[in-house]
Amino acid sequence: MELKNRKEMDPQFQWDYTHMFESKETWEKEFERAKDLIADIQKVAGTLCESAESLKKGLDTIYGAFERIELVYLYAYLHKCGDNGDPEYQDMAARAIQLLVSIETVASFVQPEILAIPEETLKKYLEYDGLKTYRHMLDDIARGRAHTLDAEKERMLAMLGDAAQSPSDSFEMLESVDMTFPKIKDENGNEVELTHGNFNVYRESRDRRVREEAFEKYFGEFKKYLNTFAAMYSGSVKFDTYFADVRNYDNACQAALFGSNVPVSVYEQLIEAVHSGLKTMRRYIDVRKRVLGLPEIDMFDLYTPIVEDVDFKVTFEEAKELVKEALKPLGEDYQRLLDKAYSEKWIDVYENKGKTTGAFSCGVYGVHPYVLLNYADTLDDAYTLAHELGHAMHSYLSSTTQDYVNHRYKILVAEVASTVNEVLLTKHLLSIETDPKRRAYILNHFLEGFRLTVFRQTLFAEFEKRTHEMYKEGTPLTAQSLNKLYRELNELYYEGAAVNEMMDVEWARIPHFYRAFYVYQYATGFCSAVSIADQILETGNPSNYLEFLSLGGSKYPIDELKVAGVDLTKPEPVANALKVFEETLDEFESIVLK
């Protein structure tokens, strides 16, 4: 069926942009006013250190301008997401991005100027009640004193920043633009060209020949350029290490985690805890092998569905009610917010020509979140609705509780609320579903969440840790040494599966490796969410969790999670989640191996 144009779609299932601005004309007027806000920020430069009152006045001006300009930007951005092909929206978005870049550039003096205030003087300033809103932000900036250099050295490091992006930029151009892939034969014997997008589809094929051919030819192309990928990744590790060294961090991992004030022990404990759960992963691999009827299971067999297709059609109207019912444990106030999201058109539901693919939730401070879906009436789409509404409620409660400067939460907690909703939906479906095949489908959905988010992302995290250690110890990061390390990790994490030579090169296709020590947060977020959902279901009391959702960025993320009953500085959250993985596998195995 051919996709409709945006203007042909039912507006009932589209965003209401008037909650941000009454019209495009109103937006244009605010866009023009925003230019004056940038000029106001320029006048503030040099005044922040004069007194506590001057600091408050300056920060009020700066963050007031950011709040208004962000709204201008998001209005344009969300219009473009609805139809990326519309020239008017393209123009609006381009102008809005320029405006955003301008204010960020003009305001770049803020952090250095605050750090120029003597430590004791800043402490006295913070006693001033007028700075109460800014205390956490100022404390966070002050934390960086030990890792901040003098003005000239900071200038030189800033000049190096653009060059430091070269490994990542080179990876993106080679992997996304220059590389092409050969053709394979699909399930019907037709020749089709492999792409980054359809590789995942063919990797999941029920025809083993198809998934093996897709695997071999896709990774075969990466193998052709493996020395180049190794040189690019090695360059990225060298830059990580250089910046960590010159800023007086113990290592690149500590430098990366410092921004969220996360101890390196959290990273190390995650790896250690997941290692202790690998015996259950081996069981899962064995179950997969037996269900698929294979004498040996290869790495390319890990993605094909092992539960026969089940009829799980879920319309959007059904999904809304299903999600509401599943999230009842979160309380009446949360239910009312779901009704608000449904009735006030927070959600853009169906696909149209030019619409951004996938799904997301975009918080808009002072308004409400805007959720994008491309709903296609499947159970996975219902899960996506629950997931994005988790983000939306986190953003909404943070925005309505916190001042603008404190409303934005850190990445470490960003996936918690969305995953809590998915876990609660899984638990609800299992509480009402009696058909064995459908139960197996739901259980496998949950098991795959663990495999891909906890085990796989922790494998990536361990790879990053060890490559940076190898470089520090003087071991060259070559194609051979990286392949060897990646094979060792795959053999450890997926013991029981055959790790062939082609799988050794998978590290070369992972873009996240160019943003080092980031992916561990997917695993900790998933484990935190499983623990929180279980606590809510056991106690029937969501109050601590709702308080967590209201904190925004007013505390450090580790401390925010403690409010929700999760202490990532201890091994229990990950260990408890892995116990849930084992219990889920127990039931799944009892159904599929009858």
C-alpha cells in the first residue's frame, strides 16, 4: 500500500503543534526576538564573578534565553520530523539549528568564567538563597576544577577538538557512504543487494542458508577494509587516552564517567556481575539450538526467531488500553497522565511519506513531550508505545517539577523509565495470557531484551575497557589484536555457539565504539528497570519511583536511582536482574521443549 502524504493523514492521529506556538506566524515572531536574546547573553560575559547577585542575574539571563530558543528549535524540528521532505520545514529547521548553534557558541564563556571564581568565593556565593536553583549545576561545574587546565591550555585543547573527531568522521564516511555490499539470494531465490538496513532482516531469516550468506558477505566487506577500521579505531582510543592524561584522570574510562559522577567501580561491577550470569546465557543458547533442531549453533543463528509466528495483531486503540492496564501499578496520577497524552495529541501515530522512521519521545519544557511512532498494529508496536510513554512521563514529571536548568536527566537514567514500562507490560501480558505459544512469544521477547541489552552491551563495554588498557600497556591496536580480543569475548559470552572467523571482525561495524564508555549505560539501565518494576509489583507502592521520575537532572544519576531503590554502586541490581533472566528462561524452556 502506497504511503499517504502528511496532509492526507487524519489529524486526529497527529501532533498538535499549537501547544508550542499558536501558528507559524507566531513562531516567526519569536524566532526574530530570539536573536536579541543572544545579544543579551553577550552583555553578561565578564560579570558572573562580580558577586552572588551578579552570578544569579547572569545565569537567569542565559538559561532564560536557552529555554526560549530551545522551544523555537523544537517547534521547527518536530515539524520536519513529521515530513522531512517539506521544503518549508527544511528551511525552518535549518534556521533553528543555526540559532541553537549561535547561542551555544556565545554562551561558551559560562563554564570557564565560573571556574575562574576562587573556590572559597564560590562557596560563599552558594550561601545566597537566590542561587538555590543553580546550586547543583554550579557544584557540578566546580567538581571539574581538578581536571581543568589554565586558559591557554584549554584553548589549545579546544582547538584540537575538531581534529579529534576525525576517527569518528572517517568511520562514518567509510561505513555509511563509501562501502557497498554484494548481492545475496533471498528465501525465494531472488537476488537482492545487501545494505546496512536489510542486513538485520536477512540475519533473522528462518532460512539458514539466507542468514549465513548475509552474515558471510556483510562481514566479508568489513574484512576487506579491516586494517583501515583498525587504524581509525586505534586513533579514537589514542585521543581518548590523550585527553584523559592531560586532564589528570587515571584513565579514559574515569574521564568518560566523570561527567555523570559515576565511579569506575560501577562499570567494573557490571562486567563482573554479567560474567557470573553467563551460565544462564549458555543454557539459553542450548535451548535455541535444540528448538531450531541444529547439531551446532552458529553466531548467525542467534537472531532468527525461535518461536513460530503467532497472531498478535494489536491496533493502536487496543494498545492504548493495553498499556494503560499494564501500567496500573504506577498509580492513578500516572493513569491520568496517560489519558492526557492520549487525548491531547502528544502522539503522532502512523507512518506517512517523509516522516522520520522509528520512534522517539521529545520532551518540550513548559509544554509536554511529543512522541513519534510509526504504528503498524503489531505487539512490538504496543511495546514501542509503552517504551516511548515511559520516556514521555519521565520528561513531563521532570519538567513540571524542576526549573529549566535542572529538568534534563542524564543518559545513565534515560532508559530506565522506558524499560520499566516494557517490563510491566510483559508481566501484565503473562498474567492474562494462557495460550502456550503466545506465552512463549512474550517470554522470548523478554529474553532477547536481556541478551541484546545486558549481555551484548556489556560485551561491548568490556571490549572498550580492554582496548584502552591494551593501548596504555603498549600493545598496538591492529586488525589482528582487535580480532583476537573480540573472538575471546564472543567465546566467553556465547560459549556453546560456534564463533567463526568472520564474526571476529564485528567490532569494526560498531559506531558506539567511537563514543567510548557509553554503551554500559544501556545494560545498567535495563537492570535498574527490572529491579524497579519488581519492587513496585511486590510492594504495590510506586511513590519512590514517581519521585525518581520527577528529579530530572537535579541530582547525580547514581543518587537519583537510589531514590528509586536501586544502588548501582553495589552488585545487587545487576544480580537481581540476571535472576529474573534465569526465571524467565525456566518457564520458556518448559514450554518450547515439551
